[in-house]
Amino acid sequence: MEYVSALVPPVVMAVAFTALIVTMVKSQGGANKAKEDAAVDAVLAARAEAEGRTSGRETA
């Protein structure tokens, strides 16, 4: 019976990890992909603009 109690935690973790990966793969793309991409692009643009302003102040 000890071998069952020793195997249960790794099996449970493997199943949970597999479910997590499947969920991540299924959530990629789809109807919201363009909206998510636009949000990421907006954040990157804002960060680049903020860094540009910061570096401009340091050199001026």
C-alpha cells in the first residue's frame, strides 16, 4: 500500500500539469487574439515612449 501513496502525488501533479498545458494551448489564438495582440503592442509602445522620454531627460 505504501507504493500507492508514493505514486499518487506525482500522478496528480502530472495530470494537473497536462491540464494546464492543454488549457494554455486552447486559449491561444481564437476570437480574442487580435485584441490581445493590440493590448500587448500598446503596452510595448507606451514603455518605449516612456524610456525615450527618460533617456532624453538624462542627456539634456
